[in-house]
Amino acid sequence: MNIKITERQAPHGWVVHLDDWDINFKHLDAAQDFAGLLQARIDAPHVWPNAFGQTLPAEPVVTQRLGACVE
């Protein structure tokens, strides 16, 4: 998601652009706080659900494989 802040001339204010969505703010601080919170949520680690109702970690899990001797 592309997030950017621009200044609006009339009526004066600020706009946070989220791809094709625009959200208007009266104050720059409020626009920056909103954009920062949204970016933090996007960047936060997430777990991925699977078809069996279990949650999978966002990072792969490395396990040791025990070698079996087959003769």
C-alpha cells in the first residue's frame, strides 16, 4: 500500500492518500499520526491461517530432521 501526505489548498488541510483512497485532516500532526499508525500495522508481523483452522507463523519454522537408516 502506498501512503503519502499532501497539503490541500481550499479549504486548507492535509490529505493522506492510501492508494486510491483519500482521507482529509485539518492538521498535519493528525495526518502524520494516522499514516504512522497505519504503516506500523502494515509492518507488524502477521500469522497466516490455513485450511485446517490452525494458524501458521509468518516466518518459516526451521526444524531438525532426524536421519533414519533404511536398509
